[in-house]
Amino acid sequence: MIIFKKAGELSQYLGRQKDKGKKIGFVPTMGALHEGHLSLIDAARKENDLTVCSIFINPTQFNNPDDFRHYPVNLENDIRQLIGCGTDALFLPPTSEIYPKGFQPKHFELGALEQVLEGHFRPGHFQGVCQVVERLLDIIQPHRLYLGQKDFQQCMVIARLLKLTGKADNIQISIIPTRREPDGLAMSSRNLRLNEKERKNAVHIYKQLSHIKENIHSETLPALKQKAIEELQKQGFIVDYVEIANQDDLTPATSNSVPLVALAAASLGKVRLIDNLLLN
Ligand code: AMP
């Protein structure tokens, strides 16, 4: 695996590979890698000639400075895992390569997508995501981009970003299912910050989303949401939201006859967790 720290050097290298007809798959991450990340790398390896992963903890997408300061870092282990699963290139930029002096942040017109759920509870988060993803895509110019369903709303935001910036014709998005721990907890770098008791309780997010999925045709949507919120609170969570939304645009569902997704965000102690399940 070749490690690049300079954007220009990576672009040049990939340009040469593309000239030889190689297809590039790209997996952006913030590191502290787990099997969920590796499943994106696996998918990229199967469908492309070259797989590029980036590790960059993007400051502009953190609305909570404490979350940024304590974001887990595990670089040696990440590099070992990336080599182990056959990654061709790792982009490990310092902040100055992503946001060079004079960098002017753009505003992306994300519309209602930015007002709901994560957008509502994390003001500015998706603007930061778009800033970093646009920059990474300009540097790497991949054929395919691999994203996790775990961040369902982020996938929709990035699809919108590709349309807004005219990249949608050249870059195909692949969304990879959420990898879970044996008890059902969605794998997440932030799980590393849970203490033993919190880790045990964390599974209740998945349990409540599963309860919604199992009962979507037998109980009303408001009753399902309310029960999930109350159960999570009983387990010690501070709940930001439990929502049942239309898969197409994340507006709150009013009927269960169209494709729906249940999404939740809740904190245990200082750790905020998100998860979602497709319902029908
Ligand atoms: P992150 O490092 O958390 O920014 O995540 C990098 C990519 O990995 C994003 O596209 C995430 O959606 C994806 N990802 C994170 N957790 C999981 C998981 N448990 N299963 C599948 N993909 C994941």
C-alpha cells in the first residue's frame, strides 16, 4: 500500500493509473477502522482495479468541539488493517492539504435534507461533510465512491452534492449495508468511547429500531416512535430523535405503504450514537 500525504502527489499517481485504463474505487473515512469500514474496502476491491482509502478527521463537520477532540485515533492499527485487506493507496493528509491557506468554504444548497434529523441536531455538520467530500473527490476523481448505509442521511447528502457539483455523471455511489456487532449494535468508531456498562446498553438503539420494523404494520407510527423513545430513555439514553421517515426524502412518514426507514440518534454519557433500519 502506498501512503500519500500530499494531494498533488496522489492526484498525479492516480492520473497515471487512469491513463492506463484503471478504474478507481474510493472509500473516505475518519479512521479508527472497524469491520464496517473494511466491508466498504472489500466492495471497492471487487469492483475496481485500484482501491483508495482516505483517513482524515475533518474538523469542519464537527459541531461539537468535545466530540472532535475525543474522536478515536488508531493509525498504526488502521494501516495494518488496510494492508491486510488489500488497499492500494491510503491518503493521509494534514489539514493544510485539504484546506490550504485561502480556502473559501462554499455553501451547498442541501435544502430540506439539511433541516431534518442529523441536520437539525448537528447544525453545519452536512456543510462540513460536503466541503471535505468535494475536496477529496476533486483530488482523487474516482469512478466509484463507497459509503455506508449506517450514515443514511449522509448518503443522501453526498448524492445531492454530486448532482449539485456536476460530478454525478462521472462518479457512481455504492451504498454498503451496516455491519453490526454480534448483539446487533452498529459498528462505529465512537463505540470505542463507551464504557463497559454503556456498551451493554448501546444495543437498545438497534433493539428499538428492530421493534419498529417488526411492528410497522400492527401499530400506529406515532405510537411506535413514542414507545421507542421511552424505552431508550429508560435505558439511560438522552434521545435526540427516533423517526420513521420516507426513504426517498427523509420526510416524516404518514403511511406505511411506501418505502420507509426508521432512524435514531441518542447519547449515552458523552457518546452520541446513530443507527437506522430499512422497514419495508
Ligand atoms: P467514518 O469513518 O465514521 O466517517 O465512516 C466512513 C465510512 O464508513 C462512511 O461511509 C460510513 O457510513 C461507513 N461506515 C461506518 N460504520 C459502518 C458500519 N457499521 N457498516 C458499514 N459502513 C460503515
